[in-house]
Amino acid sequence: MEEFLNVLKDMKFMINTAIVLVEHPGNGESKKASVVKMVDDFISQNNIDIPIPLSIFNWIIGEAVDVSVRWMNENIWKKGKEQPS
């Protein structure tokens, strides 16, 4: 279990990096799919063993993408908030 938690921690870094790489206005679902694919490719290319079914892991990754994007929208890109002059 500890190994799986370490994988999730590493995936958080990968998710955040992928989100920044694909960011542009609009196309949210397409960008999310691109991020999930980048994470899947990273896992495959690095022979990372995921001890749960990939479909469940991808669901977890999808939820993590949503949470990370929401946080970045509110704190980094500040969508909907007035920028200081």
C-alpha cells in the first residue's frame, strides 16, 4: 500500500506538469483526455506497476486532474477574478 501511495504522489507531480503543458482557453474535456493519456504513457514507458485495475487508476487520475485544474484556476490562473493592475 505504501508503494501505491508513493506512485500517487509521483503522479500528482506528473498531472500538474501535464496540465500546464496542455493549458489554453477552452476544450476542457479534450485537455483532460490529453493529461490522462500523458500519465498513461508515462506509466507504460517507465514500467510502473499499478496494483489496481487501470480503469480504476484512470478514474482516480481523472478526478485528480479536475481537482488540480480547479485549484490552478482559483489560485494561479485566477479565472473569473480581477487581476491587479
